[in-house]
Amino acid sequence: MAGRDDGGRSGNQCVAVAAFGRVGMGNLLIIYMKKQFVPFCLGILFFGAASAQGVPPPSVIMGKKEVPILCYHQIRDWKATDSKVSKDYIMPPADLKAELKMLHDSGYHTILPDELYAYLTKGAKLPSKPIMLTFDDTDEDQYTVAWPEMKKYGFKGVFFIMTVSLNRLPHYMSKEQVKELYTAGNVIGSHTWDHHNVKKYQGKDWEIQIDKPTKQLEAITGSPIRYFAFPFGLWNRQALPELRKRNFIMAFQLADKMDPTDPLMTVRRIIVGGGWSLKTFSTAINRDFH
């Protein structure tokens, strides 16, 4: 027979939500169950902690109109040895230039994560036809090809850096190039140390893949690193509070649905496929974000 508390409730049910108690700088939601403190569901934990910071409930964020966020990787011409799958991640320079020109001519304005965060959490106004450009994996052609083209239109972007590749010229960016991108007004985000799948982290992986790379990027930029992109776009719910503990305020996946309990840590992007026509490019922007 199940034990009962003094109020006559079943011992395997929650007795009461005790309160939000002040613990350091954060708030802790606790529930007392049969004389033991137990963690509540992730969504409530998120809401409790976030509410203290002025962040609305997840349902409010989920209800916001999405901003199109584009993801690029290598920017170079295809080689005979490139597989069909690889070509999806390789953007010929001429195609990128045409896409950026189309965005400009169509009246799009690039925004950065701080603006997106303010829009999602505080209802801050965005420019007309906002869009975000993101670049993963530290490829040097993002600096030598994409960035000069972006400057023509006054565009800014987010560069998610995989730190194992830093200074591995000529294929990857140097620390000096990353610093230059940051100084010019772009955002530098974390993309782990060596692209290890977050869903497989165990032991010291959080230190190796997240903590040390974050410190390295902060040393390069001289500023906190607050934005993260999941390698392969893969994530699980266990990773979300781990990222928050490390002071990330927003994380980016790929095209899967946002987590309804923590949408800020599962912001959607789409990979712009190499070889897309401008019609396909425009259609994807308008179709894939709601």
C-alpha cells in the first residue's frame, strides 16, 4: 500500500510546489515529494529560471514568427572528387554572390543573434524582411570569399568556430582572421572543439568540447561567447541545461522542430544547398520558416 502524507495524499504524488527560492543569482524551483526534493520537468525548470531573467514562457517564444536563418559551410567550386552529398555543403562562389545580391535587391536586412534574442524574449522590433546568415566550421573561404561579398551590401553574419581547425591554413581561418571578423561587427559563436556530436558527450567531453573552446574564443574576441551551434544540427534535451550552465543564451540546430520546452536553445536554421537555383533559394526562405 502506498504511503500517505499528513494531508492524506498518496506518497508517490507531489505534495506541493514549495516556492521559488533565491539561490545565489538564480532561482530554484523545488517540489517536495515524500520528504525528498526532486527535479521538475525541463519545461518548468526553464520557465522558472528564465522568468527571473524576464524571459517569457516557451509557448510565447514558440508563437513568434520565425526569422529565416541560413547556414553555409564551404564556399568553393566543386571538384570532380566531391560526392553528391558533399555538394550539398559546398557553395560555389558564384552562387553565393548571386544569393547575397538577391537578398539585397529583395530588401532583406541581416540581423545578429542579440537582435533575434531581444525579439524573441522582449518583443523588440526587427528591420523589415530580417534574415540571419550563419557560417559553420571555420573554413577560410568564409573569410576570403563570403565576407568581402557581404561587405558590399552592409551585411553581417555569425561565424560558428570549430577551434581545432584554427590556424590550419590554407583551409581554415587563423585566429587573426576570426578577430578581424568580430571587430568588423560580426558575431563569433562556438561550434565545439572538433565537431563531436553533442548527443554522445560523456565524462570530460563537456570540458574538452565546450569549456576550453569557449575560453579560447573569448580570449580571441575579448568578449563573452553566448551563442552555440550544434555539430550536425544534432541535440538532445539533456544538453540544453548543460549549455545554459555555461552561459549560452541561445543555441542553433538545423531544420528540426524547436524543442517546445526550450526553444531558445533549439533555434532552427536551414542549410543552403550548393547548386540551388535562385528560385529554389527564395522558395526555401519563404517556405521553411513560419
